[in-house]
Amino acid sequence: MFARTALLVTALLLAPVPAAAATVHSGHCARLDRLHVPGAPVQRAACLSELTTAGTVGSGHTVPADWAGLTAAGLPQPSGVPGIQIDGYFLDTSTTNPNNGWNHDAQFVLRLPDRWTGGLVVSGAPGSRRQYANDRAISDAVLARGYAFAATDKGNTGAEFFTDGARPGDAVAEWNTRVTQLALAARAVLAQRYGRPPARTLMAGLSNGGYLVRWQLERNPWLFDGGVDWEGTLWRADGPNLFTFLPPALRGYPAGDHAQLLAAGFAPGSEFLWDFHHRVYWDITQRAYRQEFDPSYTGAEADYDYAGRPAAVHQAVHRISLTGRITRPLITLHGTLDSLLPISQSSDAYARMVDDAGRDRLHRYYRIETGNHVDGLVDTHPDRLRPMAPCFLAAFDALSTWLRGQPPVPSRTIAPNLACAFR
């Protein structure tokens, strides 16, 4: 953690400056010996012939287990992006991340392509995964477009991430701090590498990473220019949130109470996904986040009644809640068959929050019919699900165009037989 005053001073020092749109060609791994990540006591830089997973899997500069199951097998894999990768960590006291043999949290990865088009994409890991979790879904694509890429493990990882911090909500609050910390440090490193800071700094993330996009664009207009929120988690002290729809799912599914799940917000037509989510996601998610925000509860997770819990629990959630008051352009994507974060309880609600805050001109919301929370299930149900990753790529390109003055098409629902085209 670091002081707010230090953040503000650093922000002023690293404020964007006008930059040419032309690609910077500065030689393979130029200035490698001059790069230093501010605030990182451990950092390891490598000159790589390939920064995408087409090369980093073989060179050991990614961890495929971090991104397993998040993408469909058919997702195109770009290549031909040489440059510098820096792995390291910031000061932290928790040790839930074993990547790189460090057993140290607040790990990050920076990727700096030789051919740079002037942009930076910052991302936080989805779920409780680690810093390489977005390598296939996001990093590969933005690197191929000439952006630098930075990702953080959010400061705590794994099924017991909630053990980090001194009071309820601290672990999740740290996620937002770590994104800000990494964005500032990455901007400094890009200035070292290319001779100027990025012309644009963007956020992109999936699930909990999407929550991080929303939070940053609500609060840090001085640091980020825009973002793509891919099925972000919604936290609101008065709901909806995970605690208002996961307990009903845990009660209703094994009991065969179809109506209870529909009433909780799960979409009609998503029933074929419920068994998998019951076995893999619902209980572990409810349990972990309940322990983060309400560790004193001792009953069954299926019986958890968020509305009836003490005010201190709602205050802990309020600390990290979203407001809808975005300050920069945001594109939100959500699959209509999402069976972990039901669309009616997540992005539909967040879109209303943005509208109520009077920020709808900064927001585009695309509901992707037959999209699910993770694309790995597309391979299991290819005739019933569509992958979300192509829609993310279309949204990212649309955001880039938006920031050049051409807004995307209005918010809409994308039918299964239509390609995602937002420009």
C-alpha cells in the first residue's frame, strides 16, 4: 500500500503528454538495461522473440494454469510480437501467489513490444487467479495491436484470498489499490523504454477484472482514458450482489426448485449450465466472499440472508461498492446465459446505475445472446453457446475508435447469428 499523497504526486509527474500516433520502432529490446519498475523490490526483465502465448508458453514466461478454462480452444493465437517482458512484485505481506517460485503477492507482468503504437492496457486477474490469467483472452490480442500490456494478481490469490487483510473487505479493497499502483509504475517504465509515456492508458478485464475496470473509471479519470468491462462483478451494499443470488441458487438447484433460481435472476434457457456451476462455482464463490465480508457467520451458505446481516457487513461491502458514476468511456459486455453472474443481477443493474448517474453518454452496453461467463464451456456446448472473446476484441477496437472521436453503435442486444460489430 502507499499513501494517497504519493499517488497524486506520481500522477502529476506521469500525466499524459501529446504523442504521435505513429508506431515506435526502437530496436529489439532497446534500453533493456535501463528499465526499472518503481516500487518493485524484485523485478526480472527478459528479451523475448515472442511476447504472446505462442512463445511465452515454451519460454516459461507465462503459466497456462492461470488461464485454463477461460477461453475456447478455437480462439485465434496471434504471434510475431517481439519485445521485453518484466516480471516482479511490489512490497506486500501476503504469500498466496507461488508463481515464479516467489511465494509473494502483488506480482505483476509487463510486456513491452518492440513495435509500439503508443498505448497501454492494464488488467487485473479474474476470479482469484494470478497475473497471467488474461494472457490468452486479453494480452495476446492487445499486443498484436501494438499496445503494451500490464497485469496484476490484485495482491491476493487463490481460494483463501480472504485471509489477506486486517478487517472485512480489505482483500478486495487491495485489488483496486494494486491496479492503480501497477498503472502508475507501468507508465513510468514505458517512458523509460520508449522515451515518452503512453498516449492512452486503457483498462480491460473479465469478471472480477471487469469490476476493476468499472471502479477505476469511476474514480481515476486522471489515470485512465477508457475501458472494456467483460462481465464485471457488481458490488452494491444494498444489492444486487453475489450474496443476493448465490444462496438462492444453492438452495434451489439441489432441491429441484427451478422457480427459485429464475426468481434469483438466472436466465431461462441457462438450465443446462446449472449443474456445472453448482459443482464448480456457486458454493466456493459464495463461501469465499462471505468469509471476506462476513467472517462471523456460522450457518450454511445456502441459508445466508444478506439483507438480515448486521450493518457492519453492509458497510464492508459499501467500502468497495460501485456507483455507476463513470468518468471515462466504458464498453460493457455480458452474456445472456451467464450462470455465475446472472446478467439481470449484474450488468443490467450496472447499466441502470450508469444511466441514473447521468453518465450514459460515456457508456455502451452490449448484451451477447448465448454468451456464458467463461468461454471454456463453449467447447463443451458448441451448439448452445457462443464465445465472448471475439466480442471483447470488437469492443476493444470500438473503444480505440471512440477515443479518436467516433462513438460506437448504441447499446443493444447481439443475436446469436450476428457478429459482434460495434463501430
